[in-house]
Amino acid sequence: MKQSYKTKLAHMLDNGDKLELEAWVDAVSHNEAVELATARFKAVVGELATAGAAIEIDKTKVEMGAHKH
């Protein structure tokens, strides 16, 4: 039986930057939820790659004096 899952995936870049996706998926298991969210993550990255300058930033958070962990 399918359940709703809230998933969070992150890709860490070599310079310490992080690209993160939060997605809601309906799946029968945790593993399937991760698979569905991963497929969505890859699709979103593809869309962003072709958007160029048209990418819109809908939410921001800036911290002054923050240090990398």
C-alpha cells in the first residue's frame, strides 16, 4: 500500500556547496521513495541546466559569519 513520504536529497559539490531537493512522493517503501525522489532530482537538474538565465529563485536564506562544517 502506498504512503506519502517527504524526502530530502542533497548533492554535495567538491567545494562544499550543496544542491538540495525536498520532494513529496507516494511510494510503497522508503527505498521506493528514495528512487522516485532521485528520479525527480535528476529531472529537475536537467530542467535547470537548460533554463540558463531564466532560473528564478523563490526562497533565500543568507547567514553572515557562517562557517563550513
